[in-house]
Amino acid sequence: MEKLHRVVITGLGAITPIGNNVNQYLSGLTSGRNGVSAITLFDPSHHACRFAAEVKNFDPTGIIEPKESKRWDRFAKFGVIAAKEALNDSGLIIDETNSSRIGVIIGSGVGGLLTMETQAGVLNSKGPGRVSPFTVPMMIPNMATGLAAIALGAQGPSSAVSTACAAGSNAIGDAFRLVQLGKADAMVCGGAEASITPLGVAGFSSAKALSFRNDDPLTASRPFDLNRDGFVIGEGSGILIIESLEHAQKRGASIHAEIIGYGSTCDAYHITSPTPGGLGGAAAMQEALKDAMINSDKVDYINAHGTSTQANDSNETAAIKECLGQRATQIPVSSTKSMTGHLLGGSGGIEAVASVLALKHGIIPPTINYSAPDPACDLDYVPNIAREKKLGVVLSNSFGFGGHNVCLAFCQVK
């Protein structure tokens, strides 16, 4: 059997509703910043839900060429900007000597939804001859990967994952495997999404998945709270640079944390609802621990999927109990979606970054807007205020429509 390489994280990049780079994001996470506000990206006056967690003051000028920017969907801009930040953070230089050994995997649940909507409108109002020739490359969900690879010069393994809200975590897990198996020396990986569009909001509204707390949007994202009524849609990107430990040490890189486990399962149960009792999520968590070759008693914190929907939060609570047993009530569990909203396929990316930051700085981000305990959700959700705690092992959960369940395990480097 070939040697399995240890895989470490050397670079972080993030553009989120609570911060447009990693430092701002860290500040937002630790202070409990709320990223939810009235929708400004389009006129939501006729929509049942009129708020979201938008990226604020977004301006790609100086990072993406203006001519190119017009030809990229918003989700791809997020992915490339976060990837550039992560690469800069890592200190990794990609050139002709190593480009074939460095790849990119960026997940997206939807891809260029705004492009699709806009060009469908052009087709209907002006005819097929007026549809942009950039329509297809702008809307396909692999384009964040493709454009990031072009921007960074990464010619190694390249793919895109589209497993709904698990896509970002699947992308990181798949990249982890490539480095672990020696198929690549380093990977750029994570998730990107920009689905705050008329169709995106209307579709989730019709599915009764969103919160409709228009009179008080700041408290709408309230994971694990008794009065939760749906998720708040968000946007952005989170990207990691991962490398084999040997590769990172050889070039003298600073190491943020280590990835030690990846679990991926499918409920095979329903297109949107999780398996009752969270059995699929529990299996993913157990698989991640098995992959990491550690017992559940080593887990110090769980960054939950925690969407603020009735079904997810109760089933994820059950999944954590199934995985951790009696220790479940002693382990801090928080949902950063209470602050950022739900980035769909981008969630796994920014939540992996949050998990690494929690490990590195010893600060657990809170679940804000938590006020009324739910008997079905009876764990320690780190309510409202960040908590200082030295952490050794952190799990990050992501679950997606179609029954996809992913768990990533991170630890301090020893």
C-alpha cells in the first residue's frame, strides 16, 4: 500500500456576509456580527422573503480585470478572489516547476444562477440572437474552479463538485484525498455561491425553506432555537490551500491546522428531507472519525450545519448524539449560519475556514439569536457570545438536498 501523506492547511481565503477577507471574517465570527439585511441586489417587494445575507460593499476592481469581470458570474468572482487571498496567505508560488502538481476543486450548489436568469430574460424579450455568447461559460458551476486555475496557473487535478449545500465540504474532502494519496502536492479547494437572485429566493420561498421574518430579519437566522422558521440565504466563498506536510515543511510554510478525516454518505431517503434521527449525518461523522483514526472522545467542538430549519436542526442534534454518545451534551456545538446565513454550496468553504480559525485562535464562534431552547435540540449551542477554549479536534458538518452528508475533521498540527 502506498504511503498516505499528512495534509495541512497553509492558506485561508474568505469573502462573506460578515467580512470580505479572513481578518474581517474572524472579527465578525468572534464578535457575533449579524450579516442579514434587506435585499439590495434586486427589488424584493413582491417576494414572500425580502431579506438575505449579502456580501457588503463588493468591488472586484483591482483584483479582477474590468473586461474579464463583465464575463464572470458573481459566484465565480467570489471564488477567485477568495482563492487569491488564500494563495497569498499560504506564500505558495505556483510556476512552471510545480504547476502540474497543484490543482483546484471549488464546489457550488447552483453556479451562475444570475446569469441564467438574466439571459433567459434576454431570450424571452429580445430573441435568441441577443443572448450573450458568454452565457454558458458564465453559468456552469465548474467555472469558479476553471477561472481560479487560470488566475493562479494551477494545472494539476481540477474538478467541481455540485452536491447542493454539501458541495464546499465535498470539494475540500476530495482535494484532501488527492493530496493524501500523493496525486497532488497542493490543492486550492472550497466553495462559492451567489444565489441571492429573484429565482433563487422565489424558489426557496415556494419550498417553504426560508424564514419569512420580514418584520425582524436580524433575528431570522436562529439555528436550534425553538422559534426558528427557516434559513436565511447567503452568498460568498471560502477557500483553503492544502498541502502535504512534507511539501509545506520543505518550503518553510506557516501551517494553520491539519485535515485528518473526511466522511461522506448519502441518506438515499428523500430529495430535501434528512433521514429521521439524522442517521446519515451520524454515519458521515463516524466515517470522518474512523478516517482520522480517532475516537469521538477527542472531539472538542462541532461547527454544525445548523440551518435554522425545523428538520435539519433536530436531526443534526440527533446525529451528534448518535456519534458522540453521552459526551454529546458536553461538547460545544455552534452554527455560524446564525451570522452569515446559509451560503448553500459555499457554506462548507466558509465553515471550514471558521473551524480552522477556531482551532488556531482558541475561540468558538457563537450561535447568535438563540433565546428559546427547543426540547428536541438540547446540546450546548454556545448561545450568543463567543467562547474561549483551547481546541484539539474540530468537526465541520455539511448536509445537502439529495441526501448528501459530509463531515470534515481538523486538528492542531503536532
